[in-house]
Amino acid sequence: MIPTTARPGDFVEVHLTRQIYVGTLLESSEKGIVLLKLESGYNIGLQKKDVLEIKVLKKYSEKKTEVDMKKEGKKPNIAMIITGGTIAARLNPRKGGVDWLDTPESLFKFYPEIFEKVNVLKVEIPFMKASEDMDFKDWQKIAKTAEKLLNDENIKGIIITHGTDFLHYTSAALSFFLKDLNKPVVLTYSQRSIDRASSDADLNLQCSALVAISDIAEVMLVGHATSNDDFCYAMPGTKVRKLHTSKRDAFKVVNSKPFAKIFPDRIDKVSEYNVRNKNKVKLDSAFEEKVALVKIYPGQEPEILDYYLKKKYKGIVLEMAGLGHIPTKRARLGWTKKLKEVQDKGLIVCATAQTIFGRLDPLVYSNGRELLETGIIYLEDMLSETALVKLGWILGHKEWAKDKNKVKELMLKNFSRELNDRLE
């Protein structure tokens, strides 16, 4: 037994025979292991049998702070929808991991700067999930909550906190689900948790508050424009993608431009956007879940499409190479015959570019023209993630889904800036 009064969360010295480690003692689920978070931020595990003593330098005490939730009449009112993600998580010193900020008070305690610009009149928490655990039903819940808040005359705009990994799917879904948008819908996030000095959460929320009371009536992401804490971008919800695993400016606009640069004290317009208006927002969240996104790779067998037919999928987005190419010239792996076959059986097949930037053009090369003749819907410069969401949304409307020509017409119709006629 190690002689100690230390408890998880305490700041301690762990004495071994020839070395002393200093850090925060963590809970350990493994018997015989002492788990320690070093001052560098890294965790290490030490064998209990090698530990001579654990000396407490500072006892852990959870600080209780009062949150002033009072509203100031001179400030504009906004609403927040909290769904989870790093921006809604805090360090648990006992675990060495994070817990959800699952109440308005706990969120505001860490982000008091948001009160400098706005009153947060309402807070809705439809669920608390990491974005990788969401699906279309969660997008529908967020959209339904947003519709109610946007049609409240006392609210100037809404902020939605969200995890980063699949955020651009949600932003695309809201762009289609919320018809006749009248106010700003701002999705924001953080790449780094609030216990880290390099967290991007504070600036992202400050800029989001400014955008939420602006005249930009769009669904958009607001987040760091650079790796510095200088300004954010307001980015179109259908033309944005996460392009880095950990950088603070991970999200970039693709094949388009940001709506604006957002500084903590001002907004500089960059491109055109819809402005605040008196519309009544209508919810249109029909969705067909039997849609899929498939990336083409060298040597891939076209019989993969049979799987989706067997599973009764209604539509598929193929992420193609080049200007819109997949194998056509090899007898065993040529896709032309199989594509005709599955489309004749009712499967809708769309195409996007795996290059991300640029536009598809199947007319440049003969294999592209051959594929086009099978009936594939080439989606120009639309992002793959946006295409998947849009296809599910369109096929969710049964009156549209029964007519392939109608589906094609609507997939190539611009509902929310998902297509850009001119790429610079």
C-alpha cells in the first residue's frame, strides 16, 4: 500500500526510486497503475509497485462560481442551441478527460464574453452528442428547434454549438431544411478544449455572437480564419469543409468565398448574401436515409453497387477522379454496364469530384461521355458531403423521388448556394 492521502484531482509528487514525477493524479480503471497528468499535458501510467510515495502538493477543490444571467434591455437578444462537441466540454481534473457542459450556467461560466455583445434569451439542448454519433434524425431535431426560435420576434439570431468532425453535414442539412430563412443561423465549434491555452472556442463564440445579430440571413459556420486569434470567417453552410484534423482554422470555403470577415468588434463583408427579412421560416426536413457516399479507388469492383441495391438504397453519390472518371476500359472492372443496370432498377446515381476543388466535366474525355450516357447526374462543383445530404433531402420528398428527371432537375437546382456557376 502506497502511503498517501492523495485523491484524484490532487496536484502531487510521485516518488520512484530514482525519479520524481509532478502532476495531477487521475482516476485509473486499471489495477496496479498510478495515472498522472504531467504539467506538459501528457498522461503517464506508473506501476504501483515501483512507487515509494505520493506526496500531495495541492488538494483538488472544485470552484463554485455564481453565474450572472441577468439580461440588459439595451443589448439584442439571441438564442443558443447546444448539441455537444469540444466547444461544449470542459476538463474533468479527476478523469484527465472532458465532461459535457450540459447546462446553460456551466457553458456561460466558461464563456462570459458572449454577454458583452448579446443577451442569451433562450437556450435549447435537444441532445448532447459528438458529431460522429449524429444522423439525419438529429439534423431534423436541430432544424425543428431552430424553426421555433427563428420565428420568435424577440430573437435576432441563433448560435448552434456543434462538434467539428461532421459539422459540415449538419450545416448542409440546415441549409436545405430551413426554408425562407429570415435571420442568421450560426454554427460554431472549437478544435481545442477550453482548458487549453490554445483553445479557439472563445474567439469563435465572440464572433458568432456578432454574426447572430448581423443582417446576414444565411446558414453559416463561424470559426477561425487563420491559426492566430485575429479574426473569423462566416462561411456558407453548403460550401465549407473540414480540411485539417487539428488546426484551429480547419474549416475552409471550397469553390466559393466567405460571406464576411468577423473581428470581435466589426464585420467586413466579403461576398453577397441574403439579408435579414420578415419571412416566416418553414421546416422542410423530409429525408430518405437510404443514400450513400462511395469513393472510387483503383481496382474497385463495380459489383459493390449490387450491395446497395440489395439493401434497398434509393440513391448513391460516387466520388470520382479527375473531371468525373471511373474505370470503363477494363473488361472485369469496367463500370459502364453495371451503372446502366442499377439505374434501370431505380437507383439514382450522382457524381462529385474527389479532388474537392474544381468542377466536373464529363464531356472532355471519351470515358466521361460514355459514363454520362448511362444516366449519371454530374453535380458540377458540389461538395460530396453536401451532395449526400441534398440527395437524401430530395429523395425524402416522395412526389419528387418517383421521377428521375425531376430528381436530376432538382439536384442541379441551386437551393442554398451549393452550386457555383463561376469558379475563380
